[in-house]
Amino acid sequence: MYKNLVGILKRKGITIKAYAKLLGISEKSAQNKIYARTEFTLGEALKTCALMPEYKMDYIFAIEEKVA
């Protein structure tokens, strides 16, 4: 899961539905990407970074690994 991305979206008041629309994908696809079920494309990552220029890409997309 991309916890930093989720937190930033919440702080900015951006819903997953609105984020998905910005990326040009379905809400379900956006959820799958945010929860690391599928990968972001480079284009999607760049659009995300343009939306939140005050953050570095490696911070936004730092993934939280599941602990077994």
C-alpha cells in the first residue's frame, strides 16, 4: 500500500474517484494501484507528481511492505 500517497490525497481533499479521473482510469483501477495490487505506469506517476509538486516521487511512492 502506498501510505504516503493515501495520506497526501486525504490532506488535499482528493477522493480516489477524483484521483482516478485525473489519471484517466477507473476508480477500481486506482484502488488497485494505491493498494499495490497493480503497478502505476510512468505516465500515471508523473501526473501524480504534477498534482503534488511539493513532494518527491520517492516519498509519494514509498511502498509499505506486508509483514507476515
